[in-house]
Amino acid sequence: MLMSIASDLVKFSVDWAVEVYIEAINLIEMIENLEERSHMLGWLYIDAVHTDNEEVADKLFPIVLQAINRIDNLKLRADALLTVLAKQYAYFLVDGIDIVEDDLIKVIQAIRNTEDPEKFSDFLLHIIDELLEYGIVYTALEMTMMIDDPKTKVMVLRKIGRKMVEEDIGEGMPERLYHDALKLASYIDDPRDQLHAMIDLAIDLAKFGSAQDVEFAFKKSVKLLSEIIMEKINPRNIRIRRKLNRLIKFLNPHSEDEK
């Protein structure tokens, strides 16, 4: 109700509108259910931005941020910060983006220090997926520093690399990411998982990577496959065959016609 009144008041007085929004924030902070409080604070900021009055958004930003940072539940605080950050990117509200990004990273690091590693990994991947969905690529990339498992990190670097190519972000960056992912894939313990990672990387690299990296990934894949067969480890033949066929098709588009 107060948010609706505030958005209407913007036409007459920015200061009045801000006062009503602040009163709404005070009421939201009295909500005991932290999930609802987190959700409402995020939506209040969205509502303020949707007034299309940058002055309103700028004046409310530090007040909303303080209220969010008073939420005790770190995961809910992270979700609320992500909502604010996404809206800042969507509306090019550059003032304050660095502050929210820093706060979000600090909260994620705090969760990492207190959460069970497996649960933390799931939550971190959720945050990274959300960041990529909103096109917040560099923050997502920074978050990968907190991923310990090489297999998971390679998967995430592939996602970020593809997003960069799709959005035409970071000239030369996707190639460097894939190059790093190739080196990282060598540290995956399970040879079958390493093989799948190498083939997936080779397929992506065949689309938009360097010829040298494609050759490395392909040769490494063949070597791994040989080792798996020699050691009589079940290579999950059907999946691997399909992936190798896809890779060959990318490397030689006419291979299907030649069969």
C-alpha cells in the first residue's frame, strides 16, 4: 500500500515519495519472517527503480542496502543483494554497483566459512546461474574463485565462456577462460569425468576457440579414452561415442556426408 502511494507521489515531490518509501522500509524491518522481509526489501527497491526517477532510486539505495545488511540469515541477505544488483545492471544505475557486488561477495565468503561444503557448492552455483541470467558476467567469474572442485569449476567456466560469446562480452576473454579450463580439467580425478570434460571443452573450442586449444583437447581426449580402455574402466561407451561424434562433426562438418 505504502509503495503504491510512494510511486504516485513521485510525480509531485521526490522528497515526499522518499519519505513514504522509508516508512515502508521501517515497517518491512518489523516483519519477523526473514524470507518475507528479504523478498519485500528487494521488491521495494525494484518498485522505486520502476518510478523511472533516478533521484528516488539514488536516495533510497543506501537505506535499502543498510536494511538488507541487517538481515541475519546470510543466504536470504545474498538473495536480496542479488535482486538489487540485477536491477542496477538492468537500469544502468552505475552508482553503487561496486558496493553491492562487494557486499554480495563478502556474504558468499561468510556462507562458505560456515556452511557444509556440499550445500555451499549448491548455493554458490545457484548464485552464479542467477548472475549469468542477468548478464552480470564478471561478478560470476569472480565467484568461481570460491569453487574448489575442478570438475565443477570447469563446468562453470564453460558456462561463463559461452555467455561471453553470446553477449559479445570481454574481447579475448572467452579464449583465455577456455585455456584455463583446459589446464584445470587435467586435475579432475576420475578419468571418465576428465574425458567428458575434455570432449565438452573441445566441442566448445571447435566453435569459438583457438586451433591450438582444440588440438590439445582432442588429443587429450583420445589419450584418456585409450587409458580408460587399457585399464578396463567402463567408459560409458554410448555417451562418450555420442560426444566424440559431435566433436568430429564440429571439426569436420562434411564428415556425415562422407559416411
